[in-house]
Amino acid sequence: MPYHLLSYDILNDLWEDFGTPNIDPPPEIASYGAGIGVSETGMGYYYGGWVSNASMSGWAQPRKMSSYLYTYDYDKGDFTQQAGPDDKSRAEGTMIWIPAGDPQGLLVYMGGIVSPHNNSTTAPQPFDEIFVYDATGNSWSTQTATGEIPQNRRQFCVDVAWAPDNSSFNIYLWGGLSVPPPVVNTTSFNDVYILTLPSFIWVKAFPNHHGNATLPPEYGHYGASCNMVKSMSQMLVIGGTYPDTNNCDLAYNIWAQHNFWTGTLHNEGDNKTYWAQYKPNVTSNVVPVDVYSVVGGNKEGHATLKEPKGGFDSGNNLLQTLMARRPSIAQRTPTRQLTPPTNSSGPVSSGSGRLSTGAIVGIAIGSAVGLALVLLIWFYIGRRVIRRRNERRQSEMMQPSHSILSSTVGAPSIASPQESVGPWGGSPQLVMHPSPSELPTQQDRDMNVISELPQQRTDDKGAVSPNSNSLC
């Protein structure tokens, strides 16, 4: 079966089949590539990934990684194949978009694995090598990053939050599956790094702020998605796999969806707490102290370091120019007519908006009837309460006095015990939630499916928490 593009209509809850992309040669359909959809420009991008018979019908060759970048114009339906940053194939990295450079913005790619010689051999794609794509000019640049470089990993997740004044673009990286040779012997990670641009400096946010420390193996996590919400103030980490445990994710009331405050809790910028409960009524974001202590300024932005400390790499004059530019991006308009909701009780009035006399009378009568009903119920309940109180008082007068006192001995307290600080917490002063663990999953080898991933070890999986209240 040839590859088809599918579209989901959110408003109408409807899937559409756009058919086979009109592109020659046909696209190589890859899995575990880096994809990003940009609402601001109406463009989609997909770079790299694994091509095999599991991702592409009729593929008869050995699986390989792709070196292509595909672009898709959502409004026009145009599908285009572009070149990658070089002739090497890559997969299992990530890519984000930032509003810098020219009107189509810039893409930033990092991490994963690479085929250095375009054969069956693979190697980690180091995090001190960052690829930037100029979506307007269709050109790539490669820039060296410095700072607290993350360990080699794949299938991690990233998203980006920029300062209120756009003086810095801060890419938040979380988790991932280790790619040998790791500095620390671990299968997967539970840590957060921030790549701040245009200085191209890595800073570490969690746990600790320096070094390669991560949480114990049972908390390592990969294959999740990072999702900025509420004006980029919070990042939801959703889904994924814990390779070193079979236990449930025990984070209280979070259900394996963890919330990370990009500018620390309540947008304070410097309160040292990143992991905390989601707050829906936040309308702005700030820069955390871990970033502005390195690039200058404050939590509102005003970064003073506007390029790498050692300058841009040789030949990156264009990148330097683009990173200093903030484009004016035209507001997109709807591509279809949106049907307003219909009122089944009658036509929608186009008058002044005042209620008619009939409507006012109807509301008044309805309110009076409702009030009378409430008073009647209140009177009935009140009589029952008074009668039971009198009966209880008479019964107590007939009991020995010591029985009244003894009835309160050992009564349970309504106060809950203080919860301990779990490994997702960032401050011992705050009451945090119990430690996370994994929901039970069935390994690929137990399922009749083809997996693109190397088989993960399933033995020696330890318990994440001794908590006996697991909902597994």
C-alpha cells in the first residue's frame, strides 16, 4: 500500500485522507525521525529516521537511516524533499522551531544517532554539535555548543520557550535512552538540560546544576513527548517507557503526566523548584536563573550574551546574522469557512441583545418556583435535624458519663501526614508527591509486532517504590 498523508480536523472530529504525496521520487517513509509542525508559518518538517519494511510498505532492502529533510506546506499541500545538513544519515534525534532569522524562522536539530560512513555502523550524535536550518533560505549551519553537555542519548524529548523579549531561546531537553559510550553507566535518563540560544550554551536544571548526575536507573525514562503549554510557562512530559522497572508510575494525582515549570514554580525565576503541579491560569513565562545567570539579564529576558563566548564557528557569518534577527511573521488567516453553532430553540437574534418581556416574565416565574422549592426542602430537613438532635440529647442523658469521654479516645485525625519529597521534586521546603514508577507494559517480544528498537533488557527490573498502594 503506498504512503498516504492523513489529516485530522479538530473542530469536526474527522480524519481525512489526502492521498499519496505528489513528489518524485516518492518519499522514503521513516520512523523515529525528528518532526515539527509550525502553526505560525503553516509548515511541517521531518528529518532523518529509520527506513525499513516496518515503516514503508514494499521495502525489501536492509533497514537504513535517512539523510533527507522533507517539508510540507499545510495550506498549499506541497510536499518537498530537501537536503540535510550533510551527507550523513541520522535518526532518533529531535528538532524544534524558533522565531528567529527570516519570516519562515529557524529549525534546530540535535542528538540521536548518526551513520558516520553511511553504512550499517552507527554512532552517537554528540550534543556539542548543533544543526540550524534556515527555513527561508533553505540552508544549513553547524555550530559548536559549550557548557554542561548532555550525555549521548536518543529518543529524548525537547520543546522550546523564548524569553518575553525574545532575547534568548531556551530549548528544554528531558530524558532519553542512553547511546554507548555513556559517561555514566545507565540505560536511560531522568534529567533536564537547557540549550540557550544564541549563545549556544548548555546549562543543567535537574537534578543538580552541574555534572552528569541523573536519577537512579528505575526512574530513567525515554520515548516521552515534551509539550509547552500556558504561554510556555510549563512543559508537560507525557508518555514514554521506563526500561528498568515494571512498576506503576506512582506520582500522586499526575497519572504519568509530569509538569515542569520552565521559569521555576509560579514564574518566580529563582525559587529552585521546577517540578510542580500544573496551574491552568498562567498567561506568561519567564527565564529561569539557571539561564540568565549565564547569559545575563533577568527573568524577563534582556540577555547580554548574544553569541557564543568564543564567537560563531568559522564560516557561520550567515548564522550569526540570522540569530540576531527577529522576523515579523504575518498572521495566518482561516483556510475554510467555520460554521457557527446553530440554536435549535429558534433563530439567533440580531437585535440589541436585550431580553424580551416574555423572557423576563418566564425567568421571574421560574425563579419564584425554584425559590419556593428550596425553602420547602430546607424546612423539611430542618425539622428532621431538630428532631434527631432532641432524641440524641435524651439518649446521652441516660448513658454513664464516662462513655461520652471514651468515645473520643483514639479517634482518627482528619489531618493527612506530610508527604515526603520525591525524586521529581526540586525543593525540600515543599510538600511534593510520591516517586514515579512505570505503568506495566508488554515487551515487543511478547507482541506480534516489528520493533525498530534494539531489544531492551527485561531482567533485573527493580521496584521503583515500596509503596503498597500501587494501582497496577
